[in-house]
Amino acid sequence: MKRFLLAAVFFAVLLLLWEAAFRARIWSPVLLPSPWQVASYLKNAAVDGTLANATVITMRRLLAGYFIGLVVGLPLGLLTARWKLFRDTIGTMALGLQTLPSVCWVPLALLWFGQTEAAMLFVVVMGTLWSVVIATETGVRNVPPIYRRAALTMGSKRLHMWLKVILPAALPFIVSGMKQGWAFAWRSLMAAEIFVTILTGFGLGQLLHYGRELSAMDQVIAIMLVIVVIGLLADKIFFSPIEKFLHRRWGTSQA
Amino acid sequence: MLNIIAGLEKPDSGRVLANGKPVTSPGRERLVMFQEPALFPWLNVFGNVLFGLKLKPNLSKKNRHDVAKYYLELVGLSRFERANIHELSGGMKQRVSLARALAPNPRVLLMDEPFAALDALTREQLYGDIQEIWKARRKTIVFVTHNVREAACLGDRVLLFSPHPGRIQEEFAVELPRPRDINSVDLAAYATRITKALKSLGQTAAG
């Protein structure tokens, strides 16, 4: 409770400073709207459905791409961990492509797919995939050999070994790879939405972009807030519980 | 040696026979208890003991649970069924390993210096436990150790291995009533004899 209060005070002070800066007219109100203006934009956008619409469209793109990235990346990671041939080929490629900031896929996606949903999907998949491949491979290769030997003597082999021993043993690595993949996917999708107008759907990134075009700073700040909140929620609702479970089970310290 | 019996490694020459059949791969009838507890951190204590049982065909879920509970009881850890592995002490971990190895009811239990990493007190407790379990379940146990007293305390037959190449040099039969106390005088006499043989072995190897 005390922690919650302190946090609440911190954010209240932040808002007050913002309001004070606005009232002092240090910057033009066009560049720095008041918190109330931002709040009223949020309210209007919520009421007329713009916000919900854009959020749904963005999340749909994100989740579809992320899901594909996971479904393709996990087996690829297992393959690279298992066979040298895959490690030398796909593993090396994954390592290289992972260092590429995912925004860099946007120009290529546009030329290949045009201004379509496919371009968006491609960028998100590329953002997710390589982190997942690398994390899975690292995780599998870090499984202590003794687990495998113990499982062997108890009669575990092949598929059972992979599903019941190696995958769970690698889980902490895989989850941190999934988290990184999520962060990359989120960033690359925002970049893509800001750069690319796609008539099939108006996402959060596009709202941000038009906010800038119209010099509507209240819109820009409001959408940024929404993006931050979505990121926080994803962490709290999805990743945090999984990480807590892993910490409890493995006995790794929790910050 | 133990790895070859377990089927985890292939012998350079010769072969291992179990019930007249050569051993070529790991099998449920020969379970290993390793030096470090090879328990799975993603499962709790109960899950670990269940692991081998789930791989055994023709067991109902109820059967498996009953068997797992029985062995946890046997090693005195019923209360820790739901505990996570990292919450256990070293001795408790080895007890869980023992329960896990016993649960699928192997014909032979292979123990690779399982108590080497434990403190003396815990170890002595486990000597008692293992003799009791041995009495109750009548398993063949192959126990590898560097500790002569431990060998004399637990073994019916003590086989002395020469270093490089590892060959069986001598065999001692320990004829003492059970349960044996590791600190007893009779046991010390056996231990002295074995140690002597061990020392002369070292000298021939060095000379």
C-alpha cells in the first residue's frame, strides 16, 4: 500500500509539473498542451471509437505477426540447437539478422508487398522471429547434460525427451527471448505504421503520424501514452506472471 | 563403469549382461542416482518422482500417484511433496533422487558417489536409510565410492578397482549383520584391510 501511494504521489507530481510548465507559457501551447487537453482528446477519441478502433487494428497486426514469429521461431531454434548444419546456416543467419534493427525491414517490406497488411505482418514477423530462434537455441544448448542423462536412464527418448525435458529446461531462456521478440515486434510495428499509410486499417502509429501532420500535439502525446500503457499492460498481464512462476520454481532471485 | 552398466556409454571391449541379455542402451530396469542431484527444477518434488513412473507403461494415474507417495514416504519427505527443488537441502535433494530412482522399481540401482557432496551427519543418516530401503525392497545396488568405510558399511561385496586402466583387482566379502553402523569397531577392521590393499595397489601402480 505504501509503495502504491508513493508511486501515485510520483505521478501526481509529474502531472503537476507538466501543468505548471503549461501555465508558465514557457513553450507555445501548440508544442506543449496541458494535461487536460490531452485527457479531453483521449476522452473524445474513446467516445467516437477512434481509439478503440486503432488499438484493435494495431493489436491484431501485432499479435498475428508475433504468433507467426513464435510458431516459426521455436522449431527453428530447436533445429539449430540440435543439428550443426542448421546452426551453421540458419543459426548464423539469425544471429546476423537479429542485430539488424527491425525498422530496417520497413523499406524492403514496402517494396515487396506494397502498402498492404502483408507488409505490416512481414515487419512484425521479422522483428519477432530471430530473437526467438536465438533464445531457443541458447536455452537448449544451456540445458545441463545431466538432465538428459537422468531422463535417458528413466526411459525418456526422442519426442518425449524434447517435450518433457529439453523444452522445459530451456524455458527461462525461451521466455526472455519471447519478451525480447515482443519488444522488437512492438517497435517495428510502430515504425511501420508511422511510415506507411495503409487504407485497410488505421492503427495507433497512423494516429500518431496524423497528429504530427496536423500539429495536434494533444493527439500525439495522448497516443504515445496509449502506446506506453499497452506496453505496460502486456508486461503485467502476460510476461510478469510467467516470469514470477519461473523465479519461484527455479529459485532464481527476483528483483 | 557405471555409465556402461547404465547403458549411457558403450564399452571399448567386452559387454554387460543383464539377465543374460546384453545392455546396449539405457533402460528402466537399471536406474542411476548421480553424484549431483539431477532433479528437474521445472517440476516439484512430486513431479520429479512421477517422471520415471509416467514413462512406465500399464500404470493408471492412481497407481502412479500411490507409488510416488509410497517412495516419498520411504525417504521421509512426504511433507515436501509440493516443494520446489531449490527449496530443499542437499541431503533432501539426494533423498528425492533416491525416491525417483526407486519409484519405477528397477532391478538394479546404480549409485555414483551419491553422498560425496553431503556433510558427514546427513551422510550417516542416509547410510541408515539406504540399508533400511535395501532391506525393504531387496534391490541389487551397485555403489561407486572413494570412501572405504562407506563401502564396508553398505556393501556385501567390495570390489577394488585399479587406476588406469580401471580393472577389478580384489574382492572382499563383508560379513557383518545389518543394519551396520559406520562407526563400529568390526567395520573399522574391514575398512583397515581394504585400505591396506588399496595402498599396496597404489604402490604397484606407481612402481
